[in-house]
Amino acid sequence: MSWRAEAVAIWAFAVRNLLMATRNVFFFFELLFWPIVGVVSIGLMTRFLELRSEATAFVLLGTIALSVVQVCQLEVAYAVLFDVWSKSIKHQFLAPIGVRHLTLGSWIVGMARGVVIFLILAVLGWWAFGVNVIAPGVGALLAFLAGCFLTAWIIGVGVCALITLFGNRAEAFAWASANLVLLLAGIYYPISVLPTPVAAVASLIPLTHFLDAYRAHYGFASEFSHPVVIGFGLAAAYALLAHLALMAAVRHARSSGLLLKMSE
Amino acid sequence: MLAIEARDVAKTFRAGWIRRRETVALRSVSLAVPRGAIVGVLGPNGAGKTTLLSIFATLLTPDRGSVTILGHDVVREAAALRRRLNMASGRPSFLWSLRVGEIVAFYGRLYGLHGATLARRVDELIETFELTTHRRAQYNELSTGLKQRLALAKALVNEPELLFLDEPTLGLDPDVSVRVRAHIRSLRRERGMTIVLTTHYMREAEELCDEIAFIKDGRILARGTADDLKRQIGLGDVIALRVEPPAPWLRNAPGVLRCADNDGWVRCTVDDAEKRLPELLRQLYAEGREVKSVQVKEPELEEVFVELAR
Ligand SMILES: Nc1ncnc2c1ncn2[C@@H]1O[C@H](COP(=O)(O)OP(=O)(O)O)[C@@H](O)[C@H]1O
Ligand SMILES: [Mg+2]
């Protein structure tokens, strides 16, 4: 495939997800309501608990990261979910495209939504709770957001693979996966508070490292030696695995007939 | 030159993790489709028509057998093949909240179209299928007929050399079906497209197809032109007569394939009722016999399969 054809196919999915977003009644809730409710309620809790300002920053950063990951992850999962809901999935696999086109196209929209949410929550966090989430500077911020988006892509593609493998039954993963991240990636607490084996699992999640690196700028001693490097390393490995898993799932769906079953 | 060459294709669907269920959809199907032909796969529900078409369209991998399409192996070279074929189903489904124009454009992009080329192609297709006034309508607001026309428009977005149509006139009003069939014929005439369609309407297959393959229980039971098949399996229109006194020579009359008596009716299967009925009546009158009632009936698909299954 030429570079142009690659770009056009990726763009096709980006346009589709954007159009669907504008037609979705829940768009508003996903993009604004839940994330804002999250930051406001957690922020108020930090007040009630009379947390130091660094601790407040710690918790709010986690909350914001979770929102960004979740919205971007859902958008990637939509690449398959929209078609599963409409029973139209066979048409896109009839076309000469690869799974990379659908995951990258929807990821672009996911990142755009993620950036919008991040900015809104950053303003809210600063205005309501005096937390400046962009204080660490452009470089650190970009690495942090990249970490969030990569984590989201990995989870989203993993969800796509599960749905392609198990059909609609696996839909719940799209929403459940964010809670797993919530539990494990140290959103509200440093992972050192987790029992050792669980902490070991947590340290395998890229987002854990990106949060750790970013929070270091707020005076929290890093739990890892090179969190950003490790984070990107892990993310690259998982991204490859997730991609291969989705390819295998599509191949399996072509042979089991699930691709047809999900289209009738 | 063959567009499709399928040999001994078999497919069994397996479902269930604990209690395995197996459905044999195709047993051993061989089929050759010449380029530029319209070939019909005719059979009752559950015969394996959609399964066969899906294998040809690379949506389903066969368990056994080999399929070569436009010179490519359907499994190993699927990617190269996909840009040259397309498929539409009589029971289409697309993203509910996208608009007609957006749906065609989306699939156009998946085939690499962009910019002015894409816009032109979308306009053309929307015009050809008379969707202009519905261009901004969302998919879930469309009637069955409009959905089917959209499905055809989408299936032509990459100007395929090979087109698969799965029951293209399913559930359409007769006048709409006539238009769809006319369009299918024009695709072959004007663009030399090879078309494989499935149907369970005998007439449709007969009217459109150069060659028909009868499929039942995952097996092709008979193949050939409509006339070949009728001859092969002694299939034709049925003329039912009540004649006084009975005329035993009817079963040996020209064009009569076989005759059966019951309840005073003689049911003669003939090759062509329009041609044979006047001949028979003329002779019956000439002999001074009284023809009390006459009925002409096209063969039912059921009868076809009763014949074929024997
Ligand atoms: N995706 C699928 N998964 C499981 N079983 C299927 C699937 N598609 C078809 N079948 C089964 O295979 C058989 C043939 O189906 P199909 O090819 O759809 O028949 P037709 O199109 O001639 O009506 C049927 O028994 C059907 O239930
Ligand atoms: Mg069918």
C-alpha cells in the first residue's frame, strides 16, 4: 500500500469516529460530565481530608490521567464496537485494509478528545483546587500525555481483540478495563501501598511509570529509576502484542464465522 | 479465463466452548465461473449459499479445498484480492446514525479513494441508485428498498471486477426487484463485471443468470443454464387439465416431459407452457374432447428440490 492509501484508510476511520461522536447523545457525558464529576468530587474529598497541596496534586493528576485514558481507550474500542452494534463489521474487513488503519484512525480521534478533556480538567483543577497540572513544563507534559494515549491505545486494541474473538459478550471489557487501570496503575495512591505481588503487576503497566515520572515534578520521590524510558519500553512491547492479538482475533473470526455472525 | 475456480470447498461451523455444536455448511463444492458471466447460486434457506459467497469474498476461510479468484488464492492472497471485489447483501446493515453520503464515502476511503475522485464517485453512485433526495438521511431512517440500493451503491464504490450479491432482491416489492435486476444486467453489459448472486427465487435465477448452480445441504446438486437444468431434471412449467374423455396421448405429446393423473386432473410438465398449451388445446379440440378446466403453473422451487434430491 502506498503512503497515501495508508493515510486515506486511517483518515476514513478518523472521520467516521468523529461523525459518530457528533451523533452520539452520550458524547456530552463522556467528554465532559463524567470527567468533571470525577475531578470535582475527588477534589472536594481532598479538601475534606485537608490534604497538603502536593497530595492534592498527586490525587488530581491521577484522576485526570484516568479520564484521559478512559475516553481515548473507549474511542479506540469504538473502531470495532460501532460496527458490532450496527451489525456491519464484515464490510470493513471486506475492504483492503489492515487492523492498523482502524485502530490508528480511531486513536487519532481518541487523542483529540483526550487533549480536550485534559485541558478542561487542567483549568478546572487549577481554578477550583489550585493545582497547576502543567507546571512540570512542556517536555514532561508531552511525555505524560503520550504515556496516557499509548496506554489507552493498548487497552482499546486489547478490547477490540476480545470483542472480535468473543463477540458482543466481551463488550463489558470496554468499560471494565478502565477500572482495572484505576486499581493497579496507582491513580489515587503510590503503588508502594499495594501488596508486593500486586505492586509487581502494577509496575508492568506503562501508565504507572508515566504517572510516577510526572508526579516526581511535584516532589514525590520516583519509585522507579527511569520511569519514562521504562514506560515507553513497556508501551512499545504491549502495543505490538495488542496489535498482533487483534490481527489474530480477526483471522480467527474469519475462520470461525464470527465475523459473519456479528454482521447479521 | 476463469474469474472463480473453486475445488472441493468444505466448511463446518463450530460453536460452544463446553458443548461443541457443529453445523456442516458446505460439504464439497466445486464451481467454475468464467469472467464476465452472471452465475446464480440457487437453493433453499440454510443450503450454504451465503457461506459459499462469503468464502469467495474472503470473509470466511474454508476448512478444505482450494479457491482461486482472479488468479489469486483466496486465503493466501486475500489482501490483493479485496480491492478487486465487493459484495452486497439483501439484508444490509450499516452504521445506524451515519448518513447515506457518509456511508458511501467511508467505504470509498477504505478502497483508497480521496479528494475529488472520491466526491465524484460518491455523487455518481448516489445518482445512479436514485438516492439523491435521501443523501442526508441517516441509515436507520431508510426503508428496506433504500437500504438495499445503498448496499448496491456501496458495493460498487471500488468499481469491482467481481461482484457478489447475496439475495439482492430479498423482500423488495416486485417493481423494485425488476429495477434491481435490470441494474444487475447493465453492470455486466456496460462494465463487463463478473457477478455471482444467490437467490431462492427460481425466476430470478432464470432471468438473470447465464448459469445456475443448485445448492442444497452444502452440495451442488446440478449445474448449467436454466434450459440445461430443466432438461437435466425434467423441470418445466406445469399444465393441469381436466379433459373429457381422457387423452392418453398427452404424455407422449411434443414438449411434454412427464404426466401425472389424479382427481380427474392431468398434470403435464412441459418445457414451455406458452408454446405447448395452444398446441395441446388445438389437438384436444380437433379430437372433439371437452376441456373443462386449464391451469398453468410455474414450477415451485420446492418441486425443483424434490426432483433434485431424488
Ligand atoms: N457464521 C455462522 N456461524 C455458525 N453457523 C452458521 C454461520 N453462517 C451460517 N451458518 C449455518 O450454516 C448453514 C448454511 O447457512 P447459509 O450459508 O447462511 O445458508 P443460506 O445462505 O443458503 O441460507 C446453516 O445451517 C447456518 O445455520
Ligand atoms: Mg443466506
